[in-house]
Amino acid sequence: MAGPLSHIKVLDLSRILAGPWSGQILADLGADVIKVERPRVGDDTRSWGPPFLRDAEGNETREAGYYLACNRGKRSITVDLNTAEGQRIIRDLAARSDILLENYKVGTLAKFGLDYASLKQINPGLIYCSVTGFGQTGPKADNAAYDFMIQAMGGLMSVTGERDDLPGGGPQKVGVPIVDLMTGMYTSVSVLAALARRAETGLGDYIDIGMLDVMVGSVANQGMNYLISGKTPQRAGNKHPNIQPQDVFACADGYVVLVVGNDGQFAKFCQVIGQAGWPADERFATNGNRVRNKDVLLPMITDVLKTRGMQEWAALLDAAGVPCSPINTIPQVFEDEQVKHREMLIQIPHPTAGSVPQIRSPMRFADAALRFDKAPPLLGQHTDEVLTELGFDAAQIAAWNDAGVI
């Protein structure tokens, strides 16, 4: 079977983005991921539109773009966890699962007997991961959280955006829900580490992931800059705090991003732009001096780059081995020759739309090729299928459907 996790079963009780993003990563890797949703309503993100996917006749479906971004490769079943029958279904699924993902409010699943302490009694090898805003402990453990809020609380917005005294100044959030995405990545790393450990011990584990922890853990160089200097990092627009020149520069017909990473690249850059003498200038000879004197250097660079178009500069600098790129719009990203070559845009058959566009996983394996043949599922699309696999007959499934259990 395709994918290195084709032998793994995942029970995904999570909603919105962080947990589902992890579930999609595991599904891309070949795992059988069963997504559990509320009857008739489903995951909140199904309604987070427009835009909505259109069916073969051009009518809007119930599948919002947001939902379609993070649920590829899964099977969807609907289960009402407030019912004894629904809880039984989840226990039966957990007994057969390797990994369980959930992002319910702290303590909620314990009320249903679906917490880790309960489920490990029936499946000692279960790897159970709880994803919440603030983790399972602490004064804010019971509070709700969203990506935007955690970007602010975790310090990211304090270092994102232009300086207050410049046009457009002020704190900004990142243009994608980066905390949710990073939380999904940390969740995936954690459950796979536990899976590797289980291969040695035979035992599962409980994993506690908090979005604020992820954000604090991801401030990286900005956090360390503060810890070793005592100075509060400030917003600097697109200027890198530790490496220069790295910024957005105006050209004759647009903008380019210049990313000079070392002194050798700076010398090549200066050669291309006709300023071969700059590396000999003590103010610019080393990266440290360029950072200290960036207010002098960057306007000098702008004056030169304004003399030619952005595509011309990008081609010249690329040929010289200096990282540089025009700023692409999202449509331009999918027209980029490298993106096309890597086939990052794929189409997957869809039961109502004919096909649905998807952004391919960046993971590539030489000996365990990934397959992308399961579209983000319709609500409850696989309920009958999964319950039949659990051993329930058609009459029982029909009765539960009539009763609103599924």
C-alpha cells in the first residue's frame, strides 16, 4: 500500500484547523484517518465561506474552501457523542486505532468516558493527543483560543508589521493561520515520535499540545535575541533583525525580495548591481556591520534597484547565485515554473464537483510514494461503511440514523 503510514489507523475527533491539519498530514502519509463530526452540522469550517466548492451544475455545495484545505484523504462519519450509543461507537473505534486526535475543551471527553485514562484500559497501545489553546493545566486551561488571539498573546504580532512611525505601521497578524498550522505540525511530530516509542515498548502515550506553547516555542531567533540581550524586539517591517540586506526593495516596475545570507553573497550582489566597492567599505564589509548600518545601506540599494525592472533584477541575481524574487500573488504562485514542475497543484475526484483542486503535500518518499486519491469527504460520507466495518448490521445503522445518533 502507498505511504509509510498505510498500516496506521487514526481516529480524528478534532475540529477547525490545528487538529485537522495534523490529521491531513497523517492521511497524506497513508494512514486511514476517520474524521468524526456532529450529525447534520459537521466541522465548523464546512461553513466558513465563501468561497464554497461548486458542484457539476455550478451550484454552491456545503464544502467551504477552508474545510477543503485541511481534510483531504479522510473518511467522515457522523456521531452524536452526547448519546450512549455514540460513545459506544467511539470506544469501538478507539479500540482499533493507533492514534486519537481531539481538541475538546479540557475535561469534556472525560464526562463521556472517552478520555485517555478510560480508553487506554481498552487499548493500552493508543496514542492519545489533546490539542487545546492553553494545554491541560494552568490558569487559562479552560479558556477558548483562536489563531489570531494566540498570535497576539504569544508575541508574534509584536514583531510583525511596519514600525509605528512609518506608513502602514502597527502590529499585523501573519496572512495564514500560522499558529494553527504549526500546532498541527507539532502534533504530527509528537504522535509519530510516540508511535516510534510504542514500537519499542508496546505502550501508547498521552500528549498535551497547547497552541500558546507552540507560539512561544516558535518565536525562535526573536525570543533568543531578547533572552541574551535584554532588549525587546521591535517591528521592523520586512527588515531582518539579524541579517542584512534582507528586505523588500522597489524596482522600476514593482518590488523584489532580496535575501543576502552571507558576506560572499553580498559581494556577488554588489558585483551584479555595479557597486563592487561596497564590500570594501568598513560599514558594509561584514554582516554585523551591515545590520548596524542598515539605515545607510538600504536606501543606497533602493536607489540602484529602481533603475531596472523587477524581473530583470531577479534574473540577473538568480544567475549570480543571490537569492531574490518578485513578490508573487497566490495565482502567480501556481504559475511558477518550479511549482508546476513539482506538481504542487493536483486535482482529486470529488463526488459532487467532479474534481476538487488540492495543494499537494510537500513530503516525497522514494520508496513509499504518497497517493492523493481521496477528496475531503462529504459530511457523513463514510458513516455506513465504517460502522459496517465495526460489525454493526444495516438494521442497527438505520435505527441509529433514525434516532439522530449518527
